[in-house]
Amino acid sequence: MKAKTDLPDSELLRLMLAGDEESFTLLYRRRQGGIYRFALQMSGSPQVAEDVTHDVFLFLMKDGNVFDAARGSVSSFLFGVARNYVLRRFRGDHATVPFADDEEDQDFDRETNVPGPLDDLTRAETIESVRRAVLSLPEKYREVVVLCELQELSYGETAEALGCAIGTVRSRLHRARSLLHAKLSPSGEQTELESSTAVESARCFA
Amino acid sequence: MNCQRFESIASELARNQIMEADVRSEALAHSAKCVNCLARLRNEEMLTRGLNALATGMNSLEAPPALEARLVSAFRQPQVIVPMPVMRGRRFYWLAAAAAVLFIIFSVSTFRWHREQPAPHEARLTPPTPVKNVDGPAPQQIQTPKQPVFAVKSDDKPKHQPRRNVRGSALQAKAVITPNKDINSNHASEVATEFMPVGYWNAAALQDGGQIVRVELPRTTLASFGLPVNMDRYNEKVKADVLLGVDGMAHAIRFVQEKRLQ
């Protein structure tokens, strides 16, 4: 007989909804880390991350039967629920949006990124600057960066979680990385524009 | 490969995403020739390393252990558990729709069946009781031994009650009751008016029972109820059925005439 630890998420969910506490515990331990980190990377607040994780698994207890295996994995389903709770927090409490793309952040970037964070990304300060840059992205770009880059979900899984097409994920990620380049470069947006112009002119000779 | 094409796949290349081997080799070959594209690729690779470092640094973060205890506690509360429905998908909805249709059919047929039942306010008359008679000899009551309980359908009640100057007591006094031993057998050969109220009509008075008595009245009595009188036969009698309550009072009357043979 198969041990419960070897069961797939969907089976654990089925058992959990039938009232099996052990299945719930296993599923929670298997997925809580990713959900917590996703909420933390999206919000920048450990308190929000904890609340969102709590809400996601409470939702799973009450309304877990809405999960449809034909539409994706349990993991994607949970990320989708978490994303909705995070966005709800953003809309309900603007104070939880930790970093706006304002002058203060630009100053912070300039101070910490001299001579430039991309020169030495292994340093802790630089990791912190990347974290802040990710947090400063608009929501729709931030969520694809968090899911694809930080949670290492595939394009397909990310599309399932966000409820959009794979092409949308791909294009948003491309745009998000461009924005991150701009934020992490010492000269900001200008560098991106210059880079685009350079590519534009070089294309003629390639 | 040109720079525009390289630009579109630079991040995929830096992230080591799966792509066709030919495209990868062409892109690397192009970056070897193009300084800008090479710089672009290096930037993408550094960004990827930075994001990977961030992901690695946060990889150990987990929800507080107290959260698990709270959720398990919530899980143990019975109202939280919602059993997964046995049937899912379209089959469930089809069955639900079929059940709804059956329920509607059952409701309609039950409603119709109730409407087809006889009216509940059917007046049941008790076996005949002696009739009080104020003047003259006591009238002979019409016995119906084979059918002691004589039901009067609601159709026999006066549907239209025109205002008339009715004098029930006078009618009762003048009534000359003649025996008719086979009143039921005459129904087929008789035509009758509807029961018309005599005096104050109170259907509640008939709930305790009553009695129909065949009488003969002067033909001029028809005029008292607004019915036409054939003056050529004004001195003749006319038959009538009087509905008596348990109090012995006349409550309604209908006039009876034998059918004429064609």
C-alpha cells in the first residue's frame, strides 16, 4: 500500500476534504513554504505572508472542492488563491504595498548600487536591492517574476495560477526583466532606452 | 540571426530555458560577433544570477510553526469540513436538472389532482327529522329509507341571489305538503329551479344537517320569488322542494315541474 507521503497533492486534497487530518497536515507541510514565500515576495511583509498563507489553507478546507484537476495542479491552484488574497490585501490596505516606485527608492538604488549592483550580485546588499526592485514592479509584472524566477514555476504552471495564456506570461516576464534591468542600472530608465536604441541601430548591420 | 531576434530570446538564453539547439547555437554565434548583444546577454545572465541568489536566500523561509497548529485546530472544527461532492462535472448538472423537472411535474399533477377533488363544503344532511308546522296538521315527511344520508351538492346552492321580498314564515304556513314516497325516482322526469333562499340564508345552519321536503304551494307563490306565473293556471298548485334546517325553518326552496313528453 502506498504511503500517504508518496501520494500526489490531488489525492491528499481529496482525503483532506473527506476529513483526513493527516492528509491536510501533509499537504500543508508540502506547500506552505512556497505559498508563504510567494506572499512574502509579493508583499514584502512577513505579517501579510503569514495571513495569506493562513487564508489560503483555510480556503482549501472550506472550498477545496472547487479545485478542478483538469485545469491544473494543486500547486498552481494554491498559488492562484494566494495571488488573489495578496491582491485583495493590496486593494484593501495600501499600506501593505511596501515599496512604491518613488524618489526615495531611486535614491536608495543610487546609494546602494554604486558602482552598480549587476557587477556583483552575490553580495547580500545586492540581493537586497534585487528584492526591492522586484517589489517595486507593478503587480502584473511582479507576480510573473516571483512565480517564474523565484518560485521556479514553468510558464504553463504560472499561466494556470494566473489564469492567463502562456504567451501572456512570456511577454510579461520579458517586460518585467527589462524593468528590472532599468531599476538595477545606475542610470535607470535612460539606460534601457539607450540600450534599445543601440539594439535598434545595430540591427541594421547584423 | 539578427539583433531583434536575439533580443527576443536573450532572457530565455540567460535563464537556460529549453529551446531548439539550432536557435541556441545561432544566438551564441551572433553574440560572439555583436558587442551590444553580448552585453545584453551578460546583463541578462547577471540578472538571472541575482534573482537566483534572491530565491536561494529566501528558500529557507517558511510560515511560522504556530500557523500550522492554528490551521489544524481549525481543521478539527466540524463545520469547516465540506465533503467533496461525489458527482462532478456535467453529469451532476444533468441529474440535477432532471430532478428539478420531475419535481415540477409532480407538483403540477398534485395541484391538478387537488383541484379535481369534490368541493369540501358539501352539505351533508342528516336523516329526516320531524318537521314543525305552525298551522294545520303536521306534514308528512318524505322518507328516503334507501338513502338515509341525502347529500346536496354545492351546485344546488343558489349561485345568484336576487333581492326579493321573501316571506318564509308565510310560505311555511301556507304549505300543503303532499306525500311523495319516491322523490328520488322522479328526478329524471322533473325539471327544477335552483334553490332560492327563503329569508335569511345561512349556510352554517345546514352544517348540522337538514331535510328536503316536497310540498305543493299555490302557483301565485312563484310571483313571490320573481318567477313568471301563468295566469291561466293560477289556481293550480305547484310542486316545490323546501330545504329545512335542523331548526325546522325553511332556508331555501326550489320549484319543480314535471317534464313534458315530446
